[in-house]
Amino acid sequence: MLPGAEEEHWYGAPLFKVGKKGFVHTWRGRVVMKLDRQHRERLFEARPDVFSPYVAGALRWSYVEIDALELDEVAELVREAWTMVVPKKVSRALYSA
């Protein structure tokens, strides 16, 4: 459980968010995550079969082929996406605990 995270359904697909800011979403049968820009660019380059750009207007997210990842790697990516939208004091408190 990540502090402040909520699940809702958007057009019948799960969307995980903090407040009004989403961080993980299923879109057209694929998972998109809001990852750190530098990390996401490295992932696109190193593992293009698993990570690819998702761009919609001003949104810059990442398609992630979840089935190609181990569970612990998925959990790490979800935490990273969460840190992109949660207030820094909240994420620092979780990681320092």
C-alpha cells in the first residue's frame, strides 16, 4: 500500500492515482506508467521490447509490458511512478521508515 494511492476505474480500466494525478493506468489492454524522465529514456533504449513511449498531448508516460517483468521489478516501477505524483514529504517519509 502506498500512502494516498487510490484505485478507480476509467472507461472500465483500473487507474491508480494520488488525488487527481494518475501514476499507473491500463489503456487498451496495455499498462502505462508515469516514470522519471531520465530513467524512462534509459529503459526505452536498453529494453525496447518491454518499455516504449506513450505520448498524449503533454503527457509523457511509458508503456510497460508487465508480463515480461518479475513481480519485484513491477513493484519497484509502481513505487517510482507513485513518487512522481505524491508530495515529496510523503515519499521521503515512506522510504526513511
